[in-house]
Amino acid sequence: MQASLFLIPVTLGETDHRRVLPEYNRGIIVGIRHFIVENVRSARRFLKKMDPSIVIDELFFYELNKHTSPEEVDGFLKPLAGGESMGVISEAGCPAVADPGADVVAIAQRKGFRVVPLVGPSSILMAVMASGFNGQSFAFHGYLPIDSSERTAVLKKLEGRVYSENQTQLFIETPYRNNKLAEELLRVCRPSTKLCIASDITCEGEYIRTKNIKEWSGRLPDLSKKPTIFLIYK
């Protein structure tokens, strides 16, 4: 088999991996010795869950995060250039989607290496699926500005795109600030605008509900410290 850069999804929380990851992935993982990861400790734990027979000490890990320089990232792919397949593992969900793994994938594509995405849970796509919103046209914006006035301006702009472009808008917040963002959405958006709150997707406490802003008033769930995606549409 041609040496490839495999993009390996992980669970979105403490979910049994057998619920959300195909057996095919395990077969690929056991044949890889080099892994580019966001966090070595959690990656080691994930690999051991996928297959307890994996000998972690025989593997090589390259840590990729916001502090990693482009030169270091480029060097991570030396095993791939030498004919050995490599794996990219994110902290949660699919690598390279709202994730620093995109940097190493870009380099691999530029150098002509084979890139293979494996099947696994994506909170972004699953939130769109369950929201009842437009799945033909949607945009994910990641984190909104921390500054209150800037965030309000961005929310109004995104809501405007909902109506002018018929496009679903998605964004996230640091989990401990989720409640504040939810309250701000009720304050900023039109009463008729629909808001979907998708929290703890695939996990035991999964919560996905769609209501208009007026219906959410006084009925917001406690989202503190829970991974959550917010979606707005008309």
C-alpha cells in the first residue's frame, strides 16, 4: 500500500469508540508507527482504547499545536517521505476541521503525498444534520470575538447573512462562556430567528434543540463547561 497520511477521528467525549468509529479505522491504526497529535497524552490513551495490544513505547509522536513553528511541521513528515504511513490525531472529532492538523495536511498536499480521511464524528456536520436548518449552504465561524461590542457586531452580521443569503451560521465558544453567549444571542437576534443549541454531541448528556429566539427566552439550558455548537437560521 502507498504510504499515506491518515486523518484519524477520535470520539467527541467519553463515548465508547465502538459507537462512533468503524472497525476499519482500528485496522489502519495498528499499522502506523508515527503519529502527529495535538496532545501526546490523550493520543496515547485513545490509541490504547482502540487496540489494547498496541505497544505505545514503540510509537513516535510529533506534537502539533498553536506553538508549533511551520519549520517543525514540515519536518514532521520525514517518515512519510521515507515511505512510512503516518496518522494525524486531533483532541476531539475529525482532524484538520477547526483544528491545527490542517497545517500539516496542507504541506502534505503541496508535496504530493497521499492524504486519506477516515470516517468519524464531526460535531459541525452532526449539528447541521440535527438542527433542521439549511444543509445546502452553511458556514462555520469558529470562535467569535471576546470583546462584547465586537461580538455583538459579528452576531448581527451573521444574522444578516441568514436572511440575505439563506445560509445557516455556526459558531462556538469556550465552554465556560457558553451561557453568556447564549444569553447574548437572545438579546441581539430577532425574536423570529431560529437558534439551535447542540451540546455534548454523541455523549451521554447529548442535548440538541431548535427554537426561535422568543421561545428560548427564560428557557436556556445550563451549558457551562459543555462542548456546544450554536447555529442560527431563519
